[in-house]
Amino acid sequence: MTDKPTRRDLMKPVQLLGLAFGAALFAGIVTLISMGFFQQRQDGQSGHALLVGLIVAGITFIVVLVGLALMLLVVDPAQVTKQVDRPVLYDSDRHAQDDTTPDASASGEGPAPRR
């Protein structure tokens, strides 16, 4: 067995579904509370609030599930255990090229004259 973590090790499918379900539950409860489901309402209003709450919860579940899955695909499992000792958005190829080529301004030479 290898020491490299796999995508499945990074986040188990049960955790992914649990996070999406938790977000959907939260969105559904907030929708029900904001629409007055737990208050004394007229006959048709509580059914409408329940329907809207379920729709919002379903949409939230799908959006969070797809969003987390797409963000998980961005992570390279081989890079998870590596220690990062430079800025994340720093271009390493450009840095290596700058170190090998001498800088014209540092050597005292100005730009080449135009003809």
C-alpha cells in the first residue's frame, strides 16, 4: 500500500453528503422561520412555507454537493502531504529563471540603445 493519500482519503463520500445535508437542513430551517411556518397562520400559508422550505433545502443540497465535489477535484492528492515553503501563488518557473539570468540593472548596465 502506498503512503500517498487518495481523493477518497481526503474526504470520504459520507462526509461530503453530511456537509451538504447539514447546509440544506440549515437553509430549510431558516426559510421556514423567515416565512412564519412556526407562527399562527392562515390555512394555506403553512403548506406554502413548507413547500418553499423543501425546495430551498433541495437546491442548497445539490449546490453544496456539486461545489464541494468540484473543489475536491482541484486538490492534487500527492501535494497534500508536501510542506509549502513559498507563497502559494508564486510562479516557481519565473523565480528559477530569474535566479539563473543576470539582471542588467544589477550589473550597472543600462538598457541597450535603440537604433
